[in-house]
Amino acid sequence: MSIQHAILGLLSWKPATGYELKKIFEQSPTMYWSGNNNQIYKTLVKLLDEGLVTNEIQHQTSSPSKKIYSITEEGRACLKEWVVSEPEIPELRNTFLIQLAWADQLNDEELDELLEQYENKIGTQLLYQQEKRRRGAPAPGRSEREAFLWDQISENALLFYRNELVWVQQIRKQLGERKQKEEKAAMHYTIVDHGGSKYIEVLSAEPRLGTEQDAVDLVALCMEHESGYILLHSEALSEDFFKLRTGVAGHMMQKWINYRVKAAAVAPKALIQQGRFKEMALEANKSHHFGVFESREDAEKWLLKE
């Protein structure tokens, strides 16, 4: 399809100036040409030379004269010849798909930000098209069938943005699920429901947990599963966690306290009683925030005690 067919179609509806054609292009969701003056007027000159349109100058007293274009019978025949021709396959020209093709070089946060930006743009465009349709874009409506066809053309544009929005949202969701699976593979945990109270039991981790970010990640895991309790086995914790001088335990515990997550650790007696960690463990067990125990049963009982 060329812009000349679009212009012939619009002039078959009603005579128009180049400026009026430009405004219709701007408001149409399907007539994808830029509709700049040069493009429109060059096409009108070509159509005029070919005898497909005519023009007349309309003089105005308080405004510049207008050149109004009308379609000729030859123009109508040309338009119909194109309308009955074999439909073309739609061209897919979406620059974002090319961006996405090379997006594996981004980290998880950068990729999600890129997808979020596209999702927001599509969502905004969908709202814009819905509002345009609600207000009613210029349309011939010379018959009920023609009004129906133009309405379906608007629906086609809306469907594109709806589908695109669902598509990008699904990508973000599936990438999030993939990340969770990877994290679950690195951190072996289960969700335990004990008498209606639910907690996250972390059995092991590779690498072992020992940073403030690890503590925050465990908080996020709790939020995801709507739980406020964590039970950690020593196989999931770094050796530095049990060495008080490193400050690892203190920093991680503080994160859990800040986010109001109650945590318990299960460790062999040898780990619990080494150095000053033993003293800290005794004090911690008296609190409502963190406890250290030799058996899983004792840890669970303390963890779920209100």
C-alpha cells in the first residue's frame, strides 16, 4: 500500500485540503505515514498529474485561500482496483524486538528495567488509543457496514497493544520464575506448614549465606511466601556466621530484625559453643528475634512460639 491509496480513500469520503488530510493521518491508528506536509503535497501533485484528483481554490476574506482536492472517477476506479487486489501480509517492524534479541548481555535488573519501560510505553499507548476511540476519530460512517468496518479497524489497533502488553508482562513473569528456580537450585529450601503456621526452612546453600544481601534475599523469600519465619540449617550458613568477631551473624540478624522476620538456626554443638558465639547464642535465645539450637525440633518450637 502507498500513501496515494490512503489519500484517494480519504478523498472518496469527502473533499479535503492537504492540511485536513494531515490531521486525519495524525488521528488515525492505522494510517502509519508521518503525514508531513511535504509527503502529502508531493503525493497530491502526483495524483493531480495522473488525473486521479482535481483541485479548486476557495478564496476566504479573512484567511488565506484554501486548495481543496476531490477524487475523480478515474481516482475512484484506481482506488477500487487496489481495494480488490490480493491483501498484503502485514509487515512486522518492531525495533524493540531487535533490542530484546541482544538483551542477554544485560543483568537481571537491567533486563527487567528495559521490559518495564516497554510495558509502560505500551500501556500508555493503549490508554491513548482507547481514549481516542471513546472520543471518536474521524470516520465516514456513510452506511452501517462502513461504520462497522471502521470500528473494527480501531479494534485491530487496540488488540495489538493489548496483546503486546500481555506479551511483555508474560516475559517479565517468566523471567522472574526462571530466576526463582535458579535461586532455589542454589539455595535448597522448603515451605513448611506446621499447624497453620508457615515458615521457610533453608537446608543448604551454595555458596553459603553470609552477607547482608543474603539476609535481605531471605526476607524477600519470606514476603513471597507470606511468612515471617525462617529456619536455617548450619549447612546453609557460612563458617564466618559462627565466628562472632567477623560480625556476619550480627549484620544478618539486624536485617531480619529490621524487617520483622523471626529466624532460628540449627547447628551442631561444636559450632554453637565455639568462642564468644556461645554467649551470643544464649542471649539470642531469650529474645523474640533470633535463636540458635542443636535440634530442629527445639528450633521449630521456639520459632513458632508466640
